[in-house]
Amino acid sequence: MLALATTNQKAFVPSLLEAPEEGSANRKPGKPNYTIDTVRRLKQPFKSSDRLFLLIGMDAFAEIATWNHAEALFGECEFIVAGRPGYSLADVANALPESLRPRAEVTKPFHKQAATGDLVLPGATIHLLGDLHQPASATAIRQAVAAGKSLGRFVEPAVAEYIKKVGLYR
């Protein structure tokens, strides 16, 4: 899908880092692909002083505590969280794995504060982008597919056709 989405963007080169390889220890076909594994593979050639950032939408970040080895992931990289309307700074903090999450009395004053700026906590660094008023998000795409709606406002036509052809998100 990434190759289809970036066909007209010559500056983008899709990576096969997460693609399963026959007979490889990298990742066996059918085995779940966890973000922690991808991040660790990416970091292998890095120097210890290098920084890695993981860009994620707030709608996906809201579920981060349920991810495989979520706490370890925060130790491997810094997060850039793209805001979505309706989410507050408290929502960001409360989405963290329990061991990294600030106490409720600390986050209570931030329920009406927009999710912008940096949130630096012991064990987690999160850079917050202001609300993105883009209709595209993985969550919105999955919901549109499940409802049988057009994907035209979310993705390129070739990507929409691929999603339909392969039967993704049903």
C-alpha cells in the first residue's frame, strides 16, 4: 500500500523492513509484527547517541498501553503524537502504560488543555503536534471500510482499490 500511495512522490522510498522473508529469522509469515521488534531492528546500526522518533496519531496512541512490550517501546524511542480534535493533554498521559502514567491527581487539571508541546516523564518522552484537521487516520479508514463507505477522501485511488481487492479491514 505504501508503494501505491507514494508512486508520485519520487523522494519517498518504501522500506521492506517489516516484510516477512522466506526462511529468515527476521519475521516468519503469519507471525504478528510488533512495533517493538521493528524499532529494535531499526536501531541496530545506530550509535548510542542517535535518537529515533515514532510518529503516531492520537487515535492509535490512545491504545498504546495494550501494545506488545509497550513500556519497553518508550525506552527505545521518543514518540511524536499527532493530535486529533477532542483529545486533551490528560488523554495523552492517561494512555501511557500504567507504570509510566502520572497519578490521576497530576493529570486532572489537564483534561481541558490541548495536547500540544512536549510531555517528558520518567521513562517516556512525547512530542505533541497540535490538532491535525486531516480526515485520514488508520481508525477512520478501518471504520469506513467496515461501513462500506468510499475511501476517496482518505487515500489515493490505487490504495483504495488495493484495500478492496485484498479485503483488508473487513
